[in-house]
Amino acid sequence: MTFPDTVPNDPPRSDDAPPSGSSEEGDAAKPHPLHRRLKSFVKRAGRTTDGQARAFAELGPLFLLPYKPEPLDLTAAFGGRAGPTVLEIGFGMGEATAHIATVLPEINFLCCEVHEPGVGALLKRIGEQSIPNIRICAHDAVDVLDHMLQPDTLAGVHVFFPDPWHKKRHNKRRLIQPEFVTKLAKHLRPGGYIHCATDWQPYAEQMLEVLAAEPLLRNTAEGYAPKPAYRPLTKFENRGIKLGHGVWDLVFERA
């Protein structure tokens, strides 16, 4: 199933270009979201292509899960597919997500993303590649964790290339903070894992510090982990490597 695109430029994300959030300068005077309530995203502008819109219309009823503040039956949500569930938070345009779901067909992937063009792009990939083991909740992952997912149920969590918020005064806007990591850890079943990746070394250092400080987790490596085989190199990542940029993976398990 192919959905042609007619809008050439989607806003950049982790799998196509450096992550973009709202303007740092414009946001500087606003209260930090964590001071109001914990959130997993920064809303971005962007245009949905014709192909993405068609994917919404034709595939949305099958692969989009509406947010409901009540426990989610994961087996029913995946059409009766029983199996381990991995939560992905912020999948960008879905390139890596589609690849991972294809190489790990025995795992169900529940993916949270609020950026509409990104959701449409992943739906389009699902149709074109006939991927059955992805469901998308276009809602804040914090609400999904708090109200739809039970503790001790997830086999894993993926957080790839979240916004690094480069400026020091904005570091508290970063997603990987102690409160959020504790929430993630409590939703993992024993032996479940959190896999984070970033191309910004100061953020990698903070991630390592925060994850190591969580008593429910243990590091699977001495410091940073080798890139797991299932995570592909994205176009953005390949460009960065050619420019000499580093990429850091961290994999921690629920003790």
C-alpha cells in the first residue's frame, strides 16, 4: 500500500535531521513544563503531506489507539497478538521504529508521538511495509504511563535522540530526569530494559548519571553500551558520523 507525498519538507526530527523543539529564545521566559506537570514532548509546527493524510484516513482506524484514562488491554490493542510490549517515546518520522518492528516481529511496539506529520509518516510506513506489530498513541507518554499502562508490564522502553536542549539554562527541559526515569522503571517488568540514545555528549553524561542513580535499574555495560543490533543508523546519524560526531547508547535493566 503506497501513499504518495506532495509536500516535500517535513520538519526535522531525530531520524532525518537534528531534533527541533519550540524556539529556545522564545521559550526562555515561559514556565518550565516540569514546573507545571511532567510532559514527554515539546509541540512542533509542521505540515502533513497528502500521503500522510491518506494514511491517517485508511490506516488510522487499525493502528491508532485513542488515549483513554483507563487501563489498556495490551493483547486486545494488538489485535489478539500476545507478546512482550516495548514502549517507544518520540519516534520522529518513524524510520527507526519501522525497522526495529520488522527485525523484532515477536515484540509489540506501543509508540507515543504527538507530532502529526510524524504519526502520518509512520502510518504510511506501516502500510507500505505491512508491519503488524506497531500501535500508535498520539498523546503525551506521561499520561499513557500514568493512566493506560500498569506497573511491571513493559518489556522495554526506547527513547532515541530526544531534544537535547543544548543551552545550560534549558537543561531542565530534557526528558531524561529522575522523576521520569523512576516512572519508566516502575512500569518495567523484572528484566525489562530502558534503551536511550543521543548524539549530544553532555546529554549522554546526564542520562548516564540519572539512570545510574535509579535504584530499580542496573547498567548492562561499563558506562555506555555498544549500539544494539536492532537499532539502525538513521540518515541523520550517518551524516553526523561522517562529520565526526559521536553517538552514545545507554541500556539499563530493571533489577
